[in-house]
Amino acid sequence: MTLTGLLTSLILLLVVAVAAVAGYYAFITWRFARRAELLVPPPGRFAEIDGNRIHIVERGQGRPILFVHGLGGTQFHFTYPLFSRLESDFRLIAMDRPGSGYSTRRRGGPETPAEHAAFIARLIDELDLEKPLVVGHSLGGAIALALAIDYPDKLSGLALIAPLTRHIRNLSPEFAGLYIRSPLLRWLIAYTVSTPNAIKLAPKTLEYVYGPQQPPADNAIAGGALSLLRPSHFYATSTDFVAVEKTMPEQETRYGELALPVGVFFGTADRVVNFEQNGSWLQGRIAGLELEALEGVGHMPHYAEGDKAEAFIRRMATKAFGA
């Protein structure tokens, strides 16, 4: 065999080996995703909005409160810890944002906080919500702020939980695996190794997100965490993460335009979104801002301090609805 022939054979063997490994991981990912869907089926209904198939959970009656989850989150991050506390007095609406959870995102669908805000303005119209109070957690806080800046007539107020309010340019090591700029590479990772990696890193991820508190004991199924293992969810999470830098630098210069009630509920020990950089930094930048800081609490204060979170949302609802 000539040297050229040998090299060709080696390359072919390498391609076959890579394809076999990728196929194996793709099968593992599919199997885990299917298992997750069986254990944690979508609890809500679906609506077609601007070509996006959106999973929506709605409970209760009264003035509307719309919940917007954060990066890598789903509607479970509100329905699990908060809905039973509030549904007797309000109409509660939580959704999986386009691409996240059980929602799908059309090609060219919303990616940046500003684009997600425009989508939510459309959703408010589609669901006939009369100027809801908008509750946003983490990246959902950034989206809620963009909504209030660009569509102030669509809502009555903001109740922000551990919100991202600025673009921090120094990438945290915990987020490095999400910063995948190539859509093709993002898709390949999502549908091969993302689910096995997520399972392997689950203890560390939970400690980072919930710490210094512990996640709920029934977080996997009752809390919906298994639904996060689906590859489409990873793809959407990475897409949204990369897109933050496109509009946040300009957004953070416009908070002085806000003229509606805004409250912030933030743990001082948050490891995901820094309290000083994103919470106390807002003081003096938003007129009438209400800031409640919880000492020693992490990124999930609505889990860690349920009574206080409920009181915060009710207080902001009173301010927003004038009742």
C-alpha cells in the first residue's frame, strides 16, 4: 500500500470512529431525553405565537401576573415554588420561553433580551392580559426590563428576582460551556454530548445555582429539573447566552426611562448573578426602586425564602395594580 493509500485509510478509519462515537452519544442523549419527557410531561397547554409553539401554564383568577424564567430555566421555576401561594388571588401565567423547556423556537425567533421582550409583548396581546405585573428571574429579569423599556404600555409593574441587569464581560468558568458562537457546533454538542455532560455535572450545577442553600428534594420530577435534559433546551440556552451581549450594553443605559413600579428581590450570596453588580447597582438608576436584599441567600431566593418571595410579589402587585 502506498503512503497516500495508507493515509487515506487512516483518515477513513478516523472518520468512522468519530461518527461511531457521535452516534453513540446521540443515542444516549435521545434515550435520556425521551425518559425525561415520560417522567416530566408538559403540565400546560400549547399556543402558536408568531410561529413559535409555546408551552403555557395558567392557574387562578384575578389580575394577571406573568412570569418570565431565566437562562436554562422553565416555567417550573415559578409554578413549583410560587403558584400555590398566589393562585387564590391572581391569574398566574408562566411559559417556557421560545426554545426552552417544551416550547419550540422558529427559525429566526427571539434570541436577545430585546427580541424576547418583543415576543412577550405579542404574547400579552394573544392571551388578552390586561397590563400584567411581570415577574422575571435572572435572565428573565433582563427580558422583563427590556419589555418595560420598549413596551411600557403593556404592563403595570416589575417584580424582579435575582435579575441580570448588566452585561458583565468577564465570562464565569461555569458558563464557558454555553458560550458556543457557531450555531452548527452548538447543534452538534446539543444532540450528542450535552445530556451526558449535564447528568455528570448535575451535582456541581445544582450547588452553583441553588447554593449556599439546597435544592428541593423532589426537584428532579416535581420540580421539573429532568425536563432540562432535552437537547433542544441546551441549544436554546446556549443561543440565549451568546445573544445577551448584543443588546444588554445599550439596555443598561436606559433604566432611567422606567416610570412604573419596579421591585428587586435579591440574595446577597448569589453566585450566578452578582448582587452588587446587578442589584444594588440599580439604586439611583430607577426612580422609586424597591430593593429587598436577603443576607446569605443564593440565586433561587423564591425557593429559599418562599414566605418573603410571596410577600414581595404581593407587595409589588399592590403597587402595580393600585389596589
